[in-house]
Amino acid sequence: MNFKTIASAALFAVASSATIAAQASSVSVESSSSMHYRYGDRLDVKKVLSVEDDRSNACGVVNSRIEYLDSHGQRQSVEYRSYATSGCHES
């Protein structure tokens, strides 16, 4: 092995670990008690309590969560992906 091969492998390892760290920080909205929404799921929403996004100034797909009360008064939480547009325009 020459120096170029070792340097390339090290650079790839650093880039991979940085990508994993970025993905881990982007899922901060998720919690273990939340249901993951899939297209077509039926939700029993009587009252919305809150809606959160991972990044409010992002442009693109972000993790989101909605907390609500169902028709029985039980608190529910659903995670889903949404498209944020607040960071797409220059001021």
C-alpha cells in the first residue's frame, strides 16, 4: 500500500463518520413513544396540541412530529417526513 491509498481510506473513514453523526443529529424529533406515519394510515385526531420540525430554517425534507388528542382524550404522537421551505429563499 502506498501513501495515497492510506490517505484515501482515512479520508473516506472521516467522511463516513461525519455523515453518520449528521444523520444522528437530524433525528432529534424522534422519540420511542411516537408512531411512524406511513402514507394511508388513518389518524383519529380530535385536537392538535403541537407540531415540531427538526429544522425550522431548512430547505428540504425534515423529520416532523405532531402531538394530538384522539377522540378518547388520549395523547398521541406521530412522526413523519415533511418538506420545509423556510430556508429556501434569500432575504
